[in-house]
Amino acid sequence: MDITELTVHELQEKLKKKELTITQITKAYTDRINEKEKDIQAFVTVLAEEANKQAEEIEEKVNKGELKGELAGIPIGIKDNMCTKGVKTTCSSRMLENFVAPYDATVIEKINKENMIDLGKLNMDEFAMGASTEYSYFKKTRNPWNLNKVPGGSSGGSAAAVAANMVPWALGSDTGGSIRQPSSFCGVVGLKPTYGLVSRYGLVAFASSLDQIGPITKDVYDSAMLLNLIAGHDEKDTTSEKREKIDYTKCLKDDVKGLKIGVPKEFFGEGINQEVKESLEKSIQTYKELGAEIIEISLDIAEYALATYYIIACAEASSNLGRFDGIRYGYRTKEFKNLKELYKKSRSEGFGPEVKRRIILGTYVLSSGYYDAYYKKAQQVRTLVMNEFNKGFEKCDVILTPTSPTVAFDIGSKSNNPLEMYLADICTVSVNIAGLPGISIPCGVDKEGMPIGMQLIGNKFCEETILNAAYTFEQATKFRENYKPEFKK
Ligand code: GLN
């Protein structure tokens, strides 16, 4: 048995039956990282030694009966934009190359409280801006299905590490698609929760009204388990909502009879790759056979979602990134004549080109002369997008679309064309604009064997509905049993 092939719920079962120990599991993962990292380049920081030491300590406590907890000793990987006390949090930027946070993000506190084991910090596009992980200052992560392809982004390190069995599961963050799109490219399961369900405290902010942390896992059951852990009100995040605690694993019923699935025709038109379309059509057929009702709906405002997203996201980013000036936070230039030059050189040298582009764009749309024409207009369209989704959910329980218009593309093929890169998120951004939950699950592969992702969107705080729909599909189609990454060179 290869330990690293197992899902987390399978690992838990083996631990319970004493077929595996905590130290064995952690060792299997650190060995796997050791073996695969040169090909995949998923990590910014590997915590192998620390993890194995922690595993020994936790194992001892568990054996003595001092520790119970179902997740004790389960390893995890963390996207490198979540603050981890004592361990670098770089956001894959030169600006934060040596930044060690003095505190833990709320999600990390929860992980530590369960005595889980952090395997390390995962690569991403700089400050989570990008769709391929090529905009990392440190390295380019590769797609485990084909090493010449991107893993998607910005949580590309997280998705690739899960797909390559270097971590059993991981946390990512999603502002416009950064959990779902890389999960789709890497053939794993990625969930962006409803805005406000998971605390953003300690997540380095990109666009605060859109950012959410969520799980990237091998299957839907693990996704529900990890959501159980991270969801919940946090007084340190004023946008986090107070709601009754739900056990999301309980909603996995393997039954979609009578479920109304809306299919918006706008997401199946021009620009969507033919093989992606065909695979999605087959998936719709599968849902029909499983007893779901398919309803055609219209989301015609969706065509404005991308433009709206890039105005709002850049505006918020330009404000959020103001703190990185070489004085309060981040990289400081070596030589400068005066304060102005210190700011200018620190920011010029510390940020990469995509981050600079967004700061400039964001500052422009917020400037007094253009505010009404761009930022205010975008906020108005945002309301229209929300209304359109509300109308859609009057007719159906779940909305089904492709996660991305294409499968993973070649490394280098879009990195010099920002507009083309932005199009990779055309199917995901509207979900963030409306603050809704969305999950991506694998639904097939193309001719070259690259995974295709299906996105299921739910109404606000209806994670249970999309998780059950995803789970039922997964049980019927068994993607993980039929397809495995090949590490093709
Ligand atoms: N690719 C999108 C962007 O570059 C989404 C990023 C994200 O979700 N963090 O903004």
C-alpha cells in the first residue's frame, strides 16, 4: 500500500484500526516530497524535519491517551499567504521573502489546536494574482499530469501538491477562482466557501471583499471534513458570519433525485474548448441518469463579470498593498537618498510585474477623475450580478458550469499576455463577485489525458447542497480510480 495515495478519511480509518501510525504517515509524506519536489516545485518552504519531530511527539501523546481528536497527526500543506507563527509567509514575493509572521492565522490556529502536522508552505502566484503560478518570485510549479503544463493558479502549489500526493490535503485561497481553477487543472477537488463562512484573519489580503480560504482535497468527503474544521465565526474578522455549526460530512447522501440543476447557456458558448464542453455535457447526462432535473437558465450579466472583477480586485489590491513600503512591512532597498526614494525603490524592487500592473490599474480606477466611471460602475454591476444569481436560484438549487474554459495550458504560453491569463477565470469570478460557494470536481480528461473540471455553484451558505451534488457525481463516476497523474515529461 502506498500511504500517500490515501485520502484523509482513509488515513483516519487505518489509524483507528492501528494499521498505520502517525509517524509512518508523516514519514511517507516527507519522503514523497523529497522524491517529487524537484519535478513539481510545489513548496516555498518544506518543514520535513519539524513535521517528523512533531509526529513523534503527537504519537506519544496519543498512545498515552493524552490526545484524542480525529485529526491528530494528520498532515496538511498551506498556501504561502496564510500567516504561520515562526515560519516564513512569503506570498511568493520578493517583498515578503524573509517575513516571519508573529502570529497564526485563525485557520492555522484551528489546525494546530487539532494537533495536525504542517508539511510546509505552498507556492502561488505573487500575492495570489495570477492563474498559472508562473508569477511566483521563487519558482514555477508544474502540473503533475504533464510537467510542461501549468498547475493553474494562484493556489497552484496547493493543487499540484495534492495531485502529486505530496500532501494529503491543503488550504488554498480564492479571490476570483484560485482554488477552483488549479483544482480543475490538477484533477482534484477545490471548494471556495461562501464569503464570510471562513475567517480571513491572518490571510494576507489581496481583495478583501472577494478573498476566501478553502480546502483542496483528493475527494469530496475530505473537502467536507476540512470545511468542518475551518468554518465558523471569528471575532477577529468582522466579515465572518455567525451561524450555527454544521457537520458537512452529514450532508453527503449520495442522492440527487429531484435536485434542480441550472445550466446557464452563457457558460457553454464561444471561448469554451470543445472537449471541455463535451465532457460537461456528458456530466449533465450523468446527473440526469442519477435523477436530477436539468433546467436551462440564463446568466447574461456574466459577460461583464470579468471586467467588473478586475476593476474591484485591482482597486482593493492597490489599497491593501499600500502597507508594503519597506518601512512598515517588507523588503527595503539597500541604497536611497531620501524617504521618497526609499519607498519608490523598495516597492519597485520588491514587487513583480503583475502586482505592479494591478496596483497601477487599481490606483487609476480609484482616482478622483475616474472613480465614477470605473469603480462605482463596477460596484453597480456587482449588484446586478448578485441579482441575476438570485433570479437563477429561484429556478434551481445548483448551477453547473465548466470550471475553466480550457484544460491546463503550456508553461510560458500565456505569461506574457495578461488579458489571456485573465480569461482563465471567466467561469469562476462571478461566484466571488456574488459571494457564493463554488466547488470544482474532476469530470473527465481530454485527448492528451489532462483533467477537466466541473464547477457547481450554490446559493449563499448552501455548501451542503453543492457538496452532496459533487459527492453523488464522484461516487457515480470514480474519477480517482480511473485516472492518475503520470508526471509526463
Ligand atoms: N486569476 C485571478 C486573478 O489573477 C484570480 C486570483 C485569485 O483567485 N486569487 O486575480
